[in-house]
Amino acid sequence: MSSHPPASRPAPPVTNGAIASALLALSAAETPGSRPASEYRSAAWTLRQLPDELFGRRVRLAALPGVSLRAADLIEGFLACHSDEGITDRLTALLDREDPRKELKRDFLSRADVDRILAAAGEDAGLSMKDFRGDLHLHTDRSDGKMALPALFRALSERGDTYAFLTDHARDCAVAGGLFAEDFRAQKSQLDILNDRAGGTFRMFLGAEANIAEDGTIDITPARVPELSAVVASIHTELRSPRDQTARLVRAIETPGVAILGHPRGRLYDLRQGIRADWPRIFETAAERGVAIELNGCPERLDLPPALARLAADAGCLFSVASDAHAHRHLEFVRYSLAVARLARIPAGQVVNTWSFERFSEWLEERRSGCV
Ligand SMILES: [Zn+2]
Ligand SMILES: [Zn+2]
């Protein structure tokens, strides 16, 4: 694969993503709960979801969903800035200082960014949906998702995926909901029936999203619930702590039964930066153990960002491109993950869910076999 970034359509001088960031900065400067605060926030949300860039198009802004007249006026002003740098200057003037939260919005992608990055074709373009065989981070209504398992199963098999890895939370997780050991057993029986009915065209493996406690221990593994093929292990607490959390992640990666390190940094768009850690050390451990690093495609997470993903690729890590879907419309978040993989120039061969069913299930079995 080429070491150059993929050739893609050039970004317009003013992007929806930069306007959305500016709107959020203005929202944060308003009185919390006030009308302007919520209007700017809702307009930013809309802009991040639009498939087309607004710059250079004739669009009645106030007709867009969630865009008030007041927000439309602001967007108009930002579009007239002629560059993303111009937006920063205008924003600084409006706020009378630099956006204090700008680092929390760096290296995220809008839907239009994702479409542009994935539009590049040709040999050097990098990973695309045609390489993708199945999602490896999925929630149902048994934990904190909205889809029932049969509906999720049907949606993925109808999309033409080859396999999937089901990853509801376990009970101990700090996140809402969560399954007990017997609930995972029930899920396994339900999956066996669905997999049988699919007749080999599509297969869903039973996993879990295990929680990594502050000491690096894991709340659920195949050693405790043998019905599980393996787990995605992720952090959900202490995400704002200033302390270094290398030991926590290393211990999790070294736990038998862990196949994937989920949303490694725990960052959230406009909310938190995520943990501090010695990333080269973590990636080295993951590469040695054959544990995949997740490129979480949820637009609020995009975790890892491209530069860290590139570092992990250089360390020889495997990757999982995944949606972390909690609802049907989230299934397309895998495209965001693919866009990050492209920006980080990750070769398809290093991404476990581009592999054939046989190779993928062998890898999953190897992750599991350390503990049973
Ligand atoms: Zn999670
Ligand atoms: Zn999740």
C-alpha cells in the first residue's frame, strides 16, 4: 500500500465540521439551558450529519431540520469566511477569546468529511465497505441498545455481511443495563437458533463488551462464561483522571479472552479528551498478544483518532473497524471507522474484520483459547 495519504476530493475551503465546532463554542458561551444555547447545539448536530458540504451550495439554511433563524444567520456568516481559519478568527472575535474547548473537537469527522474521504477510488484509496466483512461492536436492547437481537441479526445479514460479533455489556459495567452470566447463556441459545436459520450465509459470534476496572481487571471473560467466544474490553470510568493509565490497559490486553481493545482513549466529542497513557507501550503489548485495537466509528468517539491509529499500525497492531451501534441508524457508523482507517493508511490485511470467515474465527478462537 502507498505511504501517501489517499487522494480524495479536496475539502471545500469552509467545512460543515468547522462551522459545527464554532456553533458549539458559541452554544457553550451562552447561559446553559437558554434558547440560543440549545439552538446552536441543535444546528451543530444537523451540520455534522449532512451528507453534503454547505459551502458553494444554494441552501435555505433555516429550512434544514433543527436550524433556527438565529443559527442560520450565524452559519451564513461563517460560510462567508472563505476558509476554516477564517471561521476560527470570526469565532475568536465573537467570543472575545479563543475557543477554550477547541482541543476537544480536534480530529473528528462530519458525515460530509466521511463521504469525501471514502469517495476516493482506486488501488491506493485504502479500506472501503467492500473489504468489510462484519461489525465487531454491537449492542441490543438487552443492555443499553434499542434493537432486539433478531432485528439486528436480520439487518446485518441483509446488508450482506459475512459475520458479526455481538457485544452487550455485562452487569458489572458502570454503563446502564448489562447482562448476568445466565443472560449471556440465553443470548447464546437465541443466537444458535438464528445462526442455524441463516444456514451458513451469515454468522454472529457471541461476545460481550467487558468493562476494564481501574486496576485493569475485566468484569467478564470466557473463563467465567464459556458460552462467550471472546470479549471487547473497554474503559468507562476514570476517563478524566490526570493519572497515567498504561498499566490498566496493558493488564486488560494481557487478559486471556480479550480479543479487542474497545474505544481505547475514552474521548468524547466536545466533552473530554480521554485518558493519558504510554500509547507506544500499549500498542506494542497489543501487537505481541494479537489483540486488535478498535477504531470506534461512533461520530462522538472516533476513538482512536488518525494519528494514534497510525502509531498503532506502525507498531504492527491488528485493528477492528466497528460501529458501536446502539440503534439501527448507528450501523452506518462503520463508515466513519473506515474513513479513520483510510486517514491512518491502515492496510486491509491488518484489519481483522476484512478477513475471511475461516481466518476471523480462527483468530477469535486463539484469543479465547488462552483461558479455557
Ligand atoms: Zn463502551
Ligand atoms: Zn459499546
